[in-house]
Amino acid sequence: MSERNPYQMALEQLDKCAKMMKLDPNVHEILKYPKRVLCVNVPVKMDDGTVKVFQGFRSQHNDALGPFKGGIRYHPNVTMEEVMALSVWMTWKCAVAALPYGGSKGGVICNPKEMSVGEIERLSRGYFSAISVIVGPDRDIPAGDVNTSGREMAWFMDEYSRLRTYNVPGTVTGKPLPIGGSEGRVEATGKGVSIAGREGAKKLGIELRRADVVVQGFGNVGYHSAKFMSEFGCKITGLSDSKGGIYNPKGFNVDEVFRFKEKKGTLVGYPDAKEITNEELLERKCDILIPCALENQITEENAHRIKSRLVLEGANGPTTPEADEILHQSGVMVVPDILANAGGVSVSYFEWVQNLQNYYWSREEVNDKLDRLMVKAFNSVYETYLRYETDMRMAAYICAINRVTEAMRIRGWV
Ligand code: NAD
């Protein structure tokens, strides 16, 4: 992670866009600050009988377009500034996908790897009860993030329903299917990445049936991105996880690699493959590169050695600002995270809609709606990219800020 204060980074990005799009200074002033940041101290009875107090936050940045939306992370390095910055980025991510949501984020300073399941449950219920004064299906709808998943969402939903004394499934998204989760949520982010890839390839004249694709990270997003790209006819020539990478110019059967990884815990050692490092993987010649692991993977050190024509940011923040500039200069199109991985929050939106109407859709319906939503989002960013003669990242921010600005103006905030 960058040493810079993430909130400062979010403000710098906003300043850069504001300048380029000649943003109304009054709108700019409002967008600089979260509307509300709640800090809570949550006492938890630990298994050894002691009581420990955990600090958590919920930052609600802007709700001009609709109720706030954003995940909750559990990590020892959570800070209020980080949560505030992430809430700003959620405003842009929801707006770029044209979802009727504002942006928010939550975080708790804790290390769940050192806690028992019971302790994590008590912390989850305590934290959610503490922030329940500002969240809810019409106000702010949390979801999973780093170290939180369906299990925590079920506890959050249960705790909120207990406080209200009736079932409120639309309180959070990312819930398990039996309690109001959505079909298609598990694969949504990877599916969205592949749709962004298909649209990007069309613009660059890359024929998917002849395209070589390399994917870094083989978790939820990486596996599904690789799977759907191979369903489009692409050859997946490189794959990796935290232990290393594998390469085969003839292409991999993604599901076979997945089964191998399930058995062995890593894809390293997969037969008929050359073993390479994660650094080498990124620099392999390919048409489409999809980083789906961590932040800051493409930097000023390796950006000029990237040989792909299209980069799809499945992960959040895999490209540093310096690398972005190098890639832009060398004519590589980078589809930024807030657009490329927006499939996740989009199907979260579908989950919430299904919860509110108590009527559930088939996987085909979800996927069909996701496809249309992603194509629309991609095209509006692409049009902005052409109009402003900038890169796709700036175009995505400008597109998002324009939507939020319009809503603020119509509502009479400026
Ligand atoms: P995950 O934990 O399921 O998978 C992460 C993968 O990255 C694993 O295969 C891991 O081995 C690999 N990895 C870790 N360190 C690595 C390294 N140094 N080099 C190469 N590979 C490494 O996580 P995920 O849910 O797939 O999320 C991946 C990224 O996508 C994160 O940046 C996340 O914030 C972002 N994202 C995820 C979603 C979602 O719906 N899951 C939505 C939006 C964005």
C-alpha cells in the first residue's frame, strides 16, 4: 500500500478531475468531505473472560443519488482516513455504474485471524448494533469487504432484524442464498470484468477468439474472470496465486486448474506448465492482462515492460498513478477498477432490489441484467474518454462526478 494518506489521495484525484472538467467550486467543496463519519467503541466479551474494546467506523460520503452503499472491513490496519477515502471511492463506483446509491464504507480495527468464531460474532453484532442508528435498507446498506463475507452479513442482518423486531433482509448485501442472497453474486465481479474486457476488446479491435489472456490472482475475481474470458473464446495462457505463476502458450483449461488448486492449495505444480514468478507473469506478451490480486502490482518499475494492449483492473488499485501515466503514453488501455470490478456492487444492488420486492430472480435474469448494466457503464465511460481526450480512469471519475453533480444540482444542494 502507498505510504500516502489514502484520504489525501482521494482528494488529490478529485482535484485533478475538478480541474479537467471545470467543476463548480461549490460542488467541489461539498464533495471533499464525507457527509457523516461515525466512530464507535465496541466492548466484546472475549473467550478468556476479559472485555476488550474494539474501535470501528462508518463513513457516509455522499447520498445525492440514493442511499449510501459500501462494505465493512475487519483489519488491524484500518484507520478513519482509510475508511473515509474508501467511502469517497464508493460514491464514484456506484455512480459510474449508474446505480441509485451514494458511497459509504465501514471498518473495524481488529485481527479476525487471532479471534475465535464466537468472538468475531460478538464483535460483528456489537459493531452493527452500534452503527444501526445510521444504517438500514433506506439509509445505508453495508456489504462484505476484506475479512468479512456471507457469515458476517448473516449476523449483521440478524442483529438489525432483532433490533427492529422483524426481518429486514435488505439491511446488507452479500448474504447467503437461504436468507435473501442473490443468484449470481459469487461470480458477479469476475463476470463484470469479462464483460468490460469484451467491450474494451471491441474498441481496440482485439478478436477474442484469437486473444491471449493473463490473469494475476486466482481467487474469486481471478478465477471467474479467467473462466468467463475463456468462455468468450480467449486463450488463458498465464495464471498465478500468491505462491507463483504458471504459463502455457497453448492455454489452460481454467476449471481443471481450479480443481488442481482446490486439491493442492496452489496452482504451482500444475502439469504441462512453465513455472514463472508473479513479476514475470505481468510482463508476458498477451493481448489482455487482468490483475486480480492486490494493490500496487503495476508500478513505474515494470509498467514499461507490460506488453498487453488492454488491462482490466479486477483488483482494487493494482496500478500506481505513475504506472498509469506510462501505460497511457504507451497506448495501453486500462479499464479502471471502479468500472472493471463494478459487477460486484451491481449484483449487490440487484440483491437489495430483490429483498425490497420479496421476489427473486433466476441466475439467467441476474446475468442478463448485469451484462446490460456493464455495457451501458462501459460505453458512457468510453464516450467521456473520447470527449475529454484523457485516459479511461479519469473518464470514469469524470462520468461519476458528473452524475453526482447533476443530482446535487437538481436537489438544490448547490
Ligand atoms: P481472494 O482472496 O478470493 O483472491 C485473491 C487471490 O490473489 C488469491 O488467489 C491469492 O493467492 C492471490 N494473491 C495474493 N497475493 C498475491 C500476490 N502477491 N501475487 C499474486 N497473487 C496473489 O480475493 P478476491 O475477492 O478475488 O479479490 C481480489 C481483488 O479484487 C481485491 O483487490 C479485491 O478488493 C477486489 N475486488 C473483489 C470483489 C469481490 O466481489 N470479491 C469486488 C470488487 C473488487
